[in-house]
Amino acid sequence: MNKKIVWLPAILALAAIAVLSVRQANLRPQSANRPNQLLVAASFYPLYFFASQIGGAKAMVANLTPNGAEPHDYEPTSQDMVLLANSRLLILNGGGFEAWAKNIEKNINPKTELVVASQGLIDQTTDPHTWLSPLLAQKIADRITQGFIKADPNNTGYYQTNAQILKNELADLDTVFRQGLSHCQKKEIITSHAAFGYLAQAYGLRQMPITGLSPEAEPSPKQLAEITKFARDNGVKYIFYENLASPKLAQTVAREIGAKILALNPLESLSPTELAQGKTYLTEMQNNLTNLRTALLCE
């Protein structure tokens, strides 16, 4: 019995590394497991991306939500629970985005640093999609960096240097958005679900979502009528759909008003194909800007 107790932590640790290696291999196949790397778990893609950039070669980061999966529907597996138990740093978004996280936070390993990346940043009722604002993304990067430093103070300078590079890229992204959306004929956007409030707030846009915070929600006939009226009143020519959700609702509204559909990615997840093509948070935000400029008739 004593031998089992002694060996249990080692077995769990090996199991966590195996799971983490598989998750990481799906996202960064060039990375190799090193025994001195910090074990980090991030709840979904944007947090994974930021953590990977900050952690660099010093960390092995896992994205808990499988590639291409909808994080609203994610539930931790038994393998994920092993991974979480052995991670030195756990990064959540907060704001109710991870419905599964309540019990995790209560039962987290005392040695695990917990970062709730959007805590204090959510100011639009219950909208947790703060990462879609490059300005707020910089603050999220700061919080993740502090988590790395607490979990691994010996490499503070390394994490700070990487974080500054990431923040510079996010600042550049903000500049490009401000310039790209500064001279547009339209300011109104109709989106599949209410994910783009912070982006709209940052750049003076007006969002009308077809559904609420969940992309799976179904609007009532009254809501669809209101959206159609909004589109006609404001001369909306494009309806935005999302990469991971069915475009049927967007197509329905578009047909009703004679509009077209365009993609606007909430960046909750990227598919294995997109990742293999080298797409990232930064490239997809640039693609979002391109499609916004088309829809808003920008100069």
C-alpha cells in the first residue's frame, strides 16, 4: 500500500506529460517535451496562444479545448483532469465562459497558479469575449505573464521579454484596426452571436447579434423580425457568420434583406487544418479586419 502511495504522484505526472504532449503535438508539432519545462494548461485557443508566446521554450502549454471544437460545449475528460492536477499554471478566461471551471477552481492543486485572465475586464453585462479587443488582449497578456512569474520566478526576465514582444504585436494590431476602420460608410454589424461587443466598443461599431452569448441559441420570430428591420433601416449589406457554427441563421437573414454573408471569427477555437496552415490569433484578427472593412464599406 505504501509503495502505491509513493508511486502515485509519479504515475500521475507521467500521465499528464503524455496527455500534454499529445495536445501540444496537435498544435505545435515542432515542439519537443523537455523535463524542465513548466506544465501549463489553458482553457481554450486565445489563452493557449498568448501563453505559448509568453512561455516559449520554457513552457509546455496545452489547449484543453480540442482543436476545432466549440469551447462552450467543452467538458473536461478524465485525461484532462490528470493534466490539470499536474499543471503548474492553469489559465481560465472567467466571466462564466468555462461553465465547467467552478469545481476545478474549488479543487485546484495548491501548487498550481491560477490565472483568471478576464477578471475585472468584463464590463458588458455577462459578455466574456474580451480577447477580441486588442487593447484588452494586452491586459490579458499581462495577467498571464504574472502567472508565469509566480509559477516559475527563476525565469522572470525570459517571460517578460516574450510578453513584451506579444504586447507589441497586439499594439500594432490595435493600430491597424483603428486605421482600417476610421473611414467607413457603415458602423453597424450583424453577427451570429453576441461575441463582438468589446471589439465594437473599441472601434466605434454597433453590434446587433442574431443570438445571445451562446452560438447554439435560437432567436424567436420576433427577434428575427427586429434584426431584419435593423438591417434594412441601416442599409446592412453583409451578415456575419462564424467558422465553428452553422451559417443557416446568417443565411436566413441575408436572404430576407438581399444581403451577402461573410465570416467573422470569434477565435474561440481554430481547426486542425487552420493550424496546419499557420493561422494564429494574429492572422485571423487581420482576416476579421479585412471582412469588416468589406462589410462596412471602408475607404
